[in-house]
Amino acid sequence: MSNSDAAETTAGNSETAAGAAETVDVVVIGAGFAGLIASRELGNAGYRVLTLEARDRVGGRTWTDHRLDHDLELGGTWVHWVQPHTWAEMTRYGREIVRSPAAEEARWLGAGGERRVASLDEFMALISPGQQRIIDDVRDIMPRGTEPTVGGISAIDHLTIQQRIDSLEMSEEARSANESVWVGHVNAPLDQTGISSAYRWVSATGGHWELMHEASATYRVVGGMSEWTRLIAKSVPGEIRLNTRVTAVAQHPGGTTVTCANGTQINARAVISTLPANAIGGIKFSPELPAVWQRQFAEKVASQGTKVWVKVRGSLPRFFGYATPQHPLSVLKSEFVHDDFSILVGFGPDHTALDVSDLGAVQAAVDAIRPGLEVVDATSHDWVADPLSRNTWMTHRPGQLSRDLAELQQPQGVLHFATTDNADLWGGFIDGAIESGLREAHTVAEALGPQN
Ligand SMILES: Cc1cc2nc3c(=O)[nH]c(=O)nc-3n(C[C@H](O)[C@H](O)[C@H](O)COP(=O)(O)OP(=O)(O)OC[C@H]3O[C@@H](n4cnc5c(N)ncnc54)[C@H](O)[C@@H]3O)c2cc1C
């Protein structure tokens, strides 16, 4: 099946097509952003590239699906022009952005859990001093977003975001609001998340936390993420083989043999794994993975939360709301408002805390932030339970960034690693995935030498 067929139909059938071993220059494992970009670059440089993807679609942790009578982004959604790799690909494929609706009101739980309703400006004024103080020294700690381990980060990387917030003098009202904002950002309990994420994101936006807020949750891609990744897939020279889960990668003198779940074997001069750190244990590597990958897989990164779409009856004023990090949904906002129904999107730090098939539980989670709405349906994809991702958008545990990032970028023989998890600038984001794909395509091409 050609790559464009794969992109058109998203229905490869290679699991049943076991046969004699093929030989290519490079096997790329995974057709998310990192894999698609690496395959495209190497294919365009003249190498024979085969992309193997376990799912029945390209896009990985980005996926636009029609649910709740709407096209919904179940994974990665928001992009911004301060994300340089993302923006270059937006331009290349003629993509445009649309703004998620601006909130007419902000809702949060204040001191003593009392409900507050105010304007978004009033909420921003409440969190502003705390948000600034959390990263006040960003120019010393992480002066360049493109080199996140340069600066003072290693001296404080052992701290959690919770410890940083606890160390600051704040009113109970401001503390609670700042905690809710950060738990929404990192999709994980704050006492398990390293302070590095706060510095990385603000460093990537030139030291400005307000711009970081805008960059991470404001502009969606017109036409959806799946249309964008379908276009990228169409431009990849070489086959993208769907429904093809890799089970083993064995290096030997002269190259590598990649084995798939259907028994197919492919010989290659180089392999790029784009598996997230949390999922990389799904493949048996020989020799064993470098210690740094084994450690990350054993420890897991911090992000372990949920993204939930909720359909409610009727129209409503556009809102942005917060509960606490202890609630199943700590963030909720109106994303699509129609006359007869509206769609909300919510985030929580624990993927096990809310069963979306239990509409009573979803109603309670919504009521905690925005009472008075009638939940009629809800949906989600559990990326943390999904064995092909085991993670949402990567945020590090304390110490992982400064201890591991440089090593995670190193190849092991002819095995290379490209994933948003080992990107420099926007690690954890789509931008980081693209960066890592470009980086490893370059490194592999250097190692293999020019194609005639
Ligand atoms: C709920 C959610 C919300 C997010 N929101 C945003 C956002 O708003 N903005 C943003 O920039 N980012 C966001 N992200 C993060 C962003 O989606 C990811 O950082 C990015 O898509 C990761 O790309 P990747 O190529 O590194 O990894 P992936 O997309 O995970 O790609 C890895 C690929 O490898 C495949 N694979 C795994 N194991 C095997 C195997 N054994 N054999 C073959 N194939 C295999 C997987 O199926 C997958 O397709 C979000 C993510 C989630 C889940």
C-alpha cells in the first residue's frame, strides 16, 4: 500500500501479510508527528524509508474524531506561532488557525471552597502575582528555551511545582487559583511534577507566562489535526504501513532486523523509534535499551491525566472554570456553543478518577465547576491506559529533565530516538515531536552518508 493510499484509507492490512524479509534503508516506528516528519525528510533525501504504525491511522496522540455530533480533538489540539517547528509545518501544508472562544466569565473555587464568578480579567489579576513569582528567575534558571538544561535548572530540578507554590507567600484564594491553573497545564498531580515544566514553557515564550497561557490553549487548527497529519502522510515518499505493530528490534553487524507482530521481518541500515518513553517497553530491543530509556520507562513521566469532552443541553455563556487539583476535572471550559447544545472540554490530573461512561459522575464533575448544566453525553480517549502511548502530553517528574534529556537524544548504534519526549524546545508538545523528527532525520542521514 502506498503512503497516500494509507493516508486516504487509514486501513493497512499488513498484519496478515507475512512473507520474506524486506530490505530498506530506514525503518521509522510510529506515524505520529515525529515519525511522519522523520520519514518525509529521509524519503525526500533519497533513502528508502518504511514507516510502521501499530494503529489503523496516522497522527499518534493527535486524533480528530466525530463524536457527540461534533468533530472533536481527542488528543493534541492547540498550536501557536511561537512554536517554530509547528508553524513551519502549518505554513508548508496551508493550515490556518481559529481561536477557541474567549470566555465571557471565569469560575473558580475560592477560599474555603466558595464559588466565585467574575470576568476573565479579574481571574487573571488574581493569579498574576503568583504565576509570575513561580518563574520569576526564569532568565537565570533557563535562559534559552532551545537549551533547557543550560542555566540553573539542575540545582532546582528536584523540586515539584507543588513545593514551589507552597514556598511562596500567597492568600488562600490566590494559592488555590494558581494550583488549579498549573494542574490544568501539566495534566498530573502537582506533587509529582517537576518544576522544569513551568520553566520550559515560560522560557519557550520568552519569559512571559501570559504568552505561555495563550500558546498552550487558544488556537485550534482549521480542518482538524487528522486532516493535517493526513496531508503530511500523503507527502511522505515511501510506504506507511498501518496496523503493523513492531515487537522487536535486533541490531547486528551490518544493520538491524525489525520484527512485527504478524511475523514480518524488515532489514534496515538504521531504525528510528518514535515511541513515547512510557510506551517503549512494548518493543523488545537487542541489545537492551540504554539505561536512560529503561529508567524512564520504569519511572514513567509525570503526566497521567485525562481530557474529556462533555455535551450539555442548550446554549450558555462562554466560560472558563477551575475546581481544585483534587477534583476529577480541575479545568472545564465551553469550546462549542450552539442554540440547542454545547460542548465543554475538561481536564483532570488522574485518568482513573472519572469514568466518562458514568454520566452521573460526569454531571457531578461538571457541577463542581459550573452548576446548572444538564449533561447529556461525554467521551474521551484514555491515552494513559493506551499501550501505544501510556501518556498524554509529556511533563517530567522532578529531576528527569536535567538528568536524562541529553542522553535520551543519543543514538544507540544504528537505533535512533525521535519523540516529543526528547525534544529541546517544546518537549511534550506537537512542536517538540516535529523538532525531534527533523533532528533525527538529519542525524541518520549524516550517519548513512549521501544517497546517489
Ligand atoms: C489529550 C492530549 C492533549 C494534548 N494537547 C496538546 C496541545 O493542545 N498542543 C500540543 O502541542 N500538544 C498537545 N498534546 C501533545 C501532542 O499531541 C504530542 O506531544 C505529540 O502528538 C506527540 O507526537 P510523537 O510523534 O512524539 O508521539 P506519538 O504521537 O505518540 O507517536 C508515536 C506513534 O508510535 C506508534 N507506536 C507505538 N508503539 C508502536 C509499536 N510497537 N509499533 C508501531 N507503532 C507504534 C503510536 O501508535 C503512535 O502513532 C496533547 C496530547 C494529548 C494526549
